[in-house]
Amino acid sequence: MIVLVTGVSSSPGFKTALEMRKEFTVIGTYNDHPVSIEGVEVVKADLTKEPGGLVDNYRPDVIIHIAGIGNVDLCEEDPGLCYRVNTVATRELLRAGYRVGAALYYLSTDYVFDGNRGLYTEDDIPRPINYYGMTKLMGEEAARALGAGIVRVAWIYGVGPGRVNFGKTVVDKLSRGEVVTAIVDQYSSPTLNTIIGMAFLRLVKSRFTGVIHVVGPRMSRYEFARAIARYFGFNEDLIKPIKLSDVNYRAPRPRDSSLSNVKAVELLGLPLNDINYALELFKRDLGR
């Protein structure tokens, strides 16, 4: 079986390709940042330009669409680019996959919610408060119309290529004895990239369709940073609390976009609420 994974130069895309290659033939795509993955054919592809050609060439049995713009502030600054990448390219790629009969999966985000209460379930109505969340929601709607599996994640961290992530930054700074500032009044569900890859493998094998929240437990960034410090044996006193209002974000952030993972825990059999389980995998990936 051929599995096409887009965005393997991103942290979750990279880890998903690593997991999928264990059982399937994997084709991975990147755009701006080349990456090499042993056992995976990696190709350059600009998905905003005729993604149907890519699908027609490889005729994948499964498409896992992870590529996109995840920089929330960039989306606010350049909404046109964000819309083309996160919404239009998603729609056209999944349409092409639908035409060749591929099973479809789409990586989405907690930022489709407004953050007014937290622990959102898969049945709650999305209401994004920034342009990034809006474009991902429109991508979800295209995916839903084509019968895709929609996998929402949050605050991705871990080892791999792609943008700097908070979890890795905390480890790097604390290991050097540097101070880490962390927000105390914003909550979500930190999710390890390795677990995302593991989840996709299980979802593909079960032919899952619908919406599912593959996330860790509800935490603030401050709580998450302290959990990392405790597990790795770093000095927790180096973690200094700040408020969301202290950070000069261009795009508004939801106060509590944490997601309920009850459905995922039952379906996948993974201990998603055990932060130490995730941190054990994280530590292994770091080679510590």
C-alpha cells in the first residue's frame, strides 16, 4: 500500500512518515526545506500548484495531509498566502485523492475553537478567533465533505525538522541553566509529534473517518514547562511565569483551546493523559 504524507519537513510530518514506513510504502513531500528520511521517497512539491499531478503520478492508497502554514502570526500578516496554503491547497489535494479512491486524512488544530471554556469535544462547534484557525477550519470543511479523517492536535512539540517548538526550547534552555518564561493563563493540550505519528498509523490501519482529538492533557505552558523540568531533572526555579498579555502576539490566541481526548484514548489505546509517558518518548528521541 502506498501512503502519501505531505509536509515531511515539518515535525509532525517527519514523525508520521517514520511511523508509516514501518508497514507501508511511503512517499513524502516538502516544499522549501529539503529533508532526507531513510526508507521514504521524498519529493519536492508545491501543493498550491496543481497537486492533482502529484496524486496522479503516485496513485496513493492513502493521503495524510499535514503540510500547511502553522505560523499563527504569519497567517494574520499574510492572509492570502495562508488561505492558499491551508485552505485551497488542502481542498484541491484531497479532491484529487478522492478521485483516485485514496483514503484521506487531514491534520487540524485546537485553534479552530475560540478558547472560551476548553476541553472541547469533537462534537463542539468550532469558532476560530484568528485567521490561522479560520483557514484550518475551512480545510476541515473540505476534508469533511470528502469523507476524510480529521485529526486535531495542539501545541506540537518534539524532536525533528520544522519550526522551533516550545517543548524542545524548554529542554535546550534548562539544560544550559537558562531562564525560561512560560505563560500561566493560556491552556491547551501539548502533544508529542511521535505520538501523532503513532496515532496516524493506527487510524490508517483501522480506516478511521470522522473527527478525533489526538492530544495530551490540559496544561498551561507554565505547567508544561515545569513538568518537563521535573521529568528531566532540571531546576524548576528557572521557569518564570508570565501572562498572555505580556506577549506581543500579532494574532489573538484562545485562552483555553484544550481538547478532550476521551474518544482517542478509547479508540487508540494510547495513554494520552499521562504526561510522563509522552516525556519518556521525548527523552528517548532526544537521546538523553
